[in-house]
Amino acid sequence: MLQTAVGLTQSSEHNKNIVIWSDRMFYVYITASMKNGTLYIGHTDDIIRRAWQHKTGALPGFAKKYKCRRLVWYADFPTRDEAQTRERQMKAWRRSWKIDLIEQENPGWRDLMEDEFPIGRRHYRMPHSLPPV
């Protein structure tokens, strides 16, 4: 059985007493086309990369179609299951609840990618194609 605590993972197959430290976090985020515009809710384990993908339109789908490029809110979670559960809950929320959540922490609907992750804007570059294997 795999047991997870905040940042701790214990292997159950071969090394039952070894504890491995993991600082990996999972995120639920909201992107928007503009203030009070179209909203998209998703989850990821790499918030900087995912925000960049939305900003550049690298991912096909709803967010690209409706130009949800501005990262306006995010929260971190210690496990993927917790992040997925929160994402599903938030997707079922009324729009007004989502807007209230954004405005509590980001009343100007500024792009958090630019404010909180400036390295992402200037230095975090994604390859246009993967090298041949």
C-alpha cells in the first residue's frame, strides 16, 4: 500500500521502511480571457509550464478556443487526488462563486504568470518540437 503524507512517500513493495522526501505539489488554477470574461479551470503539477501553454495557445481545446490566457488564480495541493477533487468541485460551482474567489485574491485580475513567476515570462522557454529519439 502506498501511503502519502504532506511531502512524504513510502514505498510498499521492496523497501517498506524507506521514506522518500518529495516536494512535488499539484495545482488547481483558473485562467481567464479578460476581467469577467470566459473562465477555464484545470489542474497540473507544473503551474509555470501550464500557464505558459495557455498564454501561447500551445494546448488545443476550450481554453485556446476562448482565449483563456491569463492566469488569475491558483492553489496548491499535496496530492494529485486532492487537486483533481477540488478541480471537479470548482467546475460545478456557479460562475459568481468563481468570480468571488478570483476577486478576493486578485481584484485587478492581473496575470499572475507575469507577477508571481517573472522567470516564466522571460526565461521559461518550451521547445517547439522534441528532439528525435
